[in-house]
Amino acid sequence: MSIRTFSIAGLSTESGTRSAQVLDLTFAGVSTKFPLFVLCGEQSGPTVVITAGIHGAEYVGIEAAMRLAKVTNVAELRGTLVIAPVSSMTSFAKRAIYLAPPDNKNLNRCFPGQSDGSFAEQLANWIFENLIKRADAYLDLHGGDLNEALELFSIISITGNAALDDRSMQLAAAFGLPSIITSEVKGSTISAAGRAGIPAVLAEVGGQGMWPETDVQLMVDGLHGALASIGMVTLTLERKPTRIMEQMNWLRSENDGMFYPKCKVGETVVKGQIVGSITDYLGNPVQTATAPIDGTVMFLVTTLAINKGDPLLSVGA
Ligand SMILES: [Zn+2]
């Protein structure tokens, strides 16, 4: 068999081998580390890019990406796997939620990025140009942040290109998480991928700063399922039917203070139902949160601390 070489970000990897390197990158005058694995299968096949740690405290995806890089056997792999387990090292190292240092932007609202923008915009641009654009399929691993619990689901970004949307849907179904939300979050990784014609899935597992083995294994199983569906690995995992949701409705705090949730993730709620309350710093009630629509609680902030404008929870339907 002829030797193929896959080159990316100065890293050259021959078929049947793997590379692992921590890249030193500088954006807007700030240096950052970027761990990268390239696994070049002995046999030819598609190129799949997997990013995790776009939000640096969503640990299940980060650990699952590390695990996949470790356990995948290049002798049996068809195609090339490019794995970036900690895409936002500045937020991972600082355990930052939502917004990453040094420019305090949500990296997952900065895609496809800007080469002359702020740190996060340049990082997004680098990830998009060097990694995502090279992909035949793209998987981005997330979860609840340090302060959030969540229900298991995948999101696909609907582009209006039926053939492309169908491929994203098939990947998400093969990933096997119980719900699939079909909507576009502008500036997100998968929105930029979709606009570039690349099928993509954003998977959400775990939260609250924890990474229990059951959640990590669930994410690894999902990755295996998705890779198997496009012929990169051989696998027969039984897939349960998934539920499709067309919207995610976010509820936000109108006050600084304390948040007392009155629902759980995964709970079915009806429009108008009280799902939480907020008090000021003296314990006086200042806001009652009610479900905006009938649906399922998908995200829930679980910290007592809440700030004006922060998300409280989301309801999917
Ligand atoms: Zn995230």
C-alpha cells in the first residue's frame, strides 16, 4: 500500500502512524498551548476533526477526546483522525466558565473567526482554517459548564442544504445521545462548519466540573458510533431511537443574587410552570422564573451565585 502523508499545522504524519504534539501558538500577542493528535489510518478514508475544550471546563469531552486518541489503533483505522482535546487552553488552565481569558469572549460564538481580531477571534480563525476546513466530518465535544447540569443531547446546525443537513443528522443519530436539537447558534463551531459545507455535530455530555467514567465512556461510545457510521472504524453498537427537538429556549436572570432552581435536568415542564426563583443578597424574592414553553429542561445552572444576564436554564422542545 502506498504511503500517504497528512500535514497539518506543521505536523506531518504518515499513514499507519500517529503524531502527538503541543503546539505553541500566539494570537493578538498572547501565547497559548494547543495539544494536537493526528492519527493517520493505515487504510485510506475520510478525515474527521474532533475538538473538545472549546469551553475549557467541560471535562467529559476533553477526557473522551484524550481517550479516543489513546485507544484508536491506526492499523485498523480507515482515514485520518485529527483530535484537539483542549482547544481553549487559556480557559482550561484558569477553569474559566463561558468566557475565556484574555479577552473574555465566548469562543463558541467567535467562529469562523477573524485573522486580525481579538485573541479568541484569532484562535477561532486558526482552528477553523487549519482544522475544521480540512474535515469531511466534524465533531465538537461539549457539556454543562462548571456551574451547569445538563440532559444528554446533540445539536446540529441546520443550513437549508438538505443533503448536508441529512448527513449531520445521520452523524448525530449514530452518536446516539437521546435527543438531537436542530437549530443554528450563530458563531458556533458547527454553524461555521455547516456554512463551509461540512457535516457537523456538537455533543453535550456531563457538567458541574465532573467527569465520571460513565459519562466519559458514553462520549467515547458516541464518537465510535459516529466514526463507524462513515466507515472509519468497525463497530456494532445498538443505537436507541433519538428524539428531535427544534428549539432551545433560554431563560435568564434579571438580577444579581441567589438562584434557587425548582426543577431538575431532564424534567418535563409546561409553559408558565415555576422552575426557579431568585432572591437579592438579603434573601428577598426578586424574580420568579417560569418555563417559557412546554418542553424538557436541558440545561440548569446549579450554583447559588447568579448574575444579571446569566442563563438560568434552557427548555428544549
Ligand atoms: Zn460548551
